[in-house]
Amino acid sequence: MAYDSDLSFVYFGPTKVVFGGGSSTSELESEISSLGCSRAIVVTDQGIIKAGLSENIIKTLGDKCVGVFSDVPQDTGIDVVNRGAAFAGEKGADIVISIGGGSVIDTAKGMCILLTEGGSLADYEGIQLLTRPQTPHIVIPTTAGTGSEVTWIAVIYDKEKGQKILIVESHNAPRVAILDPQLTIGLPPLLTASTGMDAMTHAIEAMTSIQREPLSDAMALHAIRLLSTWLPECLKDGRDLKARGQVQLAATMAGWAFGNALVGLVHAMAQSVGAVARVPHGVACGILLPWCMDFNLSDGEPETIAIYATVAEALGLSARGDDPGSSAAAAVKGSFDLLEEIGHPMKLSEFGVTEEHITEAADLSMADGAIINNIRYVSEKDEVLDIYRRAL
Amino acid sequence: MEAYKAFTQEWMDAWKEKIAGSKEYREIAKDWEGSVSITVNADPSKNIPQTVYMFTDYWHGDVNEFVICDAAKAQSAKFIMTGDYARWKQVAKKELDATKALMQGKLKLKGDLTYVVRNIKTVNKVIDLLTEVDTIFPDDV
Ligand SMILES: [Fe+2]
């Protein structure tokens, strides 16, 4: 139990956060110097370059930038990381700067390991195998959702095995995350809404994980507050720098929350329907979140009711001292309402998901690692299938 | 019930017997393929003078080799788990959740993490069954 007398846990979040409009150019050099580095390799992708997001940053670096590796696809792979690391090694890089979303950041995380340890990334599949700090990594995210800028997990595709591998290394957590809201103002509405809901799901699921603890709860609760207030504002006006900044901070807080407490049923189901029907991760999380909350709540467990009542407070839907049952129900309804307010898709079928897809996805969900952290124990595939059907 | 000294072949035999005799294990582990080695780092202060290597092998609900081994054999396993004695003792007594221990770096795992996570129920069942073996820990003697 998260708040019982036998509470014992480790909270880990070593990444320094530098926040502010324009910080990706104004603060970068001094952050590199304070890490004792001078030869930066920039990791990014073609989309970011075309959108003009990396240009000023690279210009600012001047001759501190020894090379740009931009050959990063949507879902990065071991071969990509190996190539990137070889390139960075040839250039004599002593620090990695990633500018982009999840795939770029994970590529850079993998490169940091190879620059320090050598070999191929396939040698490092596993958890906590490293015994010393890795090549410094500064992350400059261009989306607001994954939280990857503060987590120490990298997901990399292994072509030979035909599956994704996980590399979990606390010695490889990014040293610095530079959050510059100006880089997210160009995000289109659907991407803004869905990445925001990914962050919201990280926060709410961290609170209903069996691994939850008070520090991750604190991060999650404030992330929920900020997202419920500022995500709708980002959708009203994508150029609202204040709103963009608050959402970016919320995504980072949610990253700390789930990096420590992990995620649950929504992620198990979102990852599975993503694998089967290629529904984008954030979209699947957003659609499934309220339905899974409803499922978690429906067994009447007082602990779940109490948690969701706290979530309702953070969503601004109830006050301390209100009836917990009604507050918890308000949190579920509030999540549906938020989707509507931000124009987020409401049904999986909008993304071509069929009954066949969800039958297959329900099987995968039961075998997904995230499902075991869920506050309500899921014992039957039919329970998952039923949630999918409601969201179809 | 007879008690066994931890990290001896007799203790491993008793553990193997518990697993092999569990119908529930057979059902949960019906898809599991492959070996897991357990390395307990030496800790002379806790009466572990030398690093202990164990090799355990599982196949679709069957339990195969279950032996104390050398470093080379431990390295050959599909999954290699390593940790300090104090952590393993906590895990064996169910005072520490194995998933948590891995995430927090209290134990290390080399191998396909997604496979382990997917089959975490099997892993937990094997640990559950270990708690049923009456164990004498080296630092409790
Ligand atoms: Fe997510």
C-alpha cells in the first residue's frame, strides 16, 4: 500500500530541467560546458529539420557541433543506433544532443551507451546492466507527451528478432532536459491533443499503479492539474506560449511519475491495439483512458475510489471532503469531457479498428507487462475485450 | 518439514520439486521456454565467501536442469540475473517484489526484458514456490 507504515520505495529522477521560451538556444551552450563537454553530436530526424526546429540550435552550437545524425526513422532500430554511434565516435563526440520526439530521444539514449561501452546495442538488452554513468545526453523535446526526456528507458526495434527490445538503465538517464515551449507551437491539433492525453494517461495510471508512492503521486497530481487547465487552451490557440509551456512541464512531471510508478491497463491495451491496428499511441491512450478508469472503479474498491476522488480534485471537479464515490465518478466523466473539449477522437473505429483487431489485441494485452501494475487485477481476457468493445 | 541451507544442491532440488509438483505452475508456465541463471554476489560478512552461480531451466511447464554451477554456465543462460545476497534474500522471502527490484537496479537482468515482463506471472510463481521451501539463510545460522 502506497501510504502504509511499511512503505518503502526508491524515487529516481536525476535529470536537470531547464525551462523557458527560447531556452533551446539561449541555455544550451552553458549546459554543455557545465557538463565539461565541448564536442556535441546532434541527433534529430528529417521531419524536425524540414520544420526548421533544429536549425537555430545547430547554428548556436557553432563549432561545438561536430556532426548531425538525422537518419532516424519513426520507430528507431538497433541498426540505426549502431550507425549513429559509429558516426558520433568518428567525430569524437563527447556529448549527445537530441532534438525531437520519442524515436529520436531513444536513438540518442542508445548511442550514449555505445559511445561509453562500445559494441552493438543488442549486447545491452536488459535491465540495469551498466555500472557507470554513460555519455552525457541533453534532450530538447519537440513534442509534449512521452516524458522520455526524464526517463531511463529506451525502446528500440530489433530487426533480426522482429520485435522491440527494452533497455532500462538508470545510469543512462538524460543529464539535462531543455524544455522550450516555442518548439511545440507548431504541433498540429490532433498531435497536440493525443500527446497531451498520453501525458494525462501516464499521470493517472501512475496513481493507480500497484507501484505508486507519494513522490510519483505528487508529480502525477500536478501534471493532471496543469493538463486539465492548459491542454484545452493549446487547442484553442496553438500559439499560446504559456499554455504550451504548462503542458510541456506537465508531460515531464508525468514522465517522472510513470518512470517510477510505471503504467497499467490503459498502456497494456494501447500498446496492443497499436501493434495490431497501428493506432497512434497517444490516440489509443486517450480513447481508452476513461473506459479503463470506469473498469477500475467498478469493483468498488475503497482505495481506487479514494485515488480517483483525488484525481477529480486535481481535475477541478470536486473539493476535499466531498463524497468520495461521487468524486471518483466525476473523474471518469471528466476524462470523457476533456476528450470532447479538446476534439480528441472518441472511438477506436475512427482509426479502422475492427472486432477482429480487438480480439487479437485483447490476447496481447493479457501478456503485456503493464497489465500487472494495474490497481484492479485483470484475470480474464473477456474483461479486456469488453473494454475494447465499449471504446470501439 | 525439513529445512535446507540456501544455495546448496539439496536446497535447489527441494525448490525444483516444489515447482515440478505445482499444477498451477504448469498451467501458468505453459509458454515459457528457456533457462535462467541466478548469480549471488560474494558477501563474506553474510557468510557468502564466494559468488554463487545457479542454473535453472524451464520448458513449457516442465522443469529441467536445476544446479549450482560455474560462472561460464551461468553466462550461457537465456536470462542472467545478478544481485547482492541481501537483495536475493529479500526476494526469496517475498519482502521485495522482483519487478520492483529490477526497476530500481537492486537486481540486474541480461536478456529479453519484454519476454520476462510478458511472462512475469511465471517468474512470480517460481519465487512464490521458493518461499514454500524451508530455507536456512547463511547469515541466519
Ligand atoms: Fe504512453
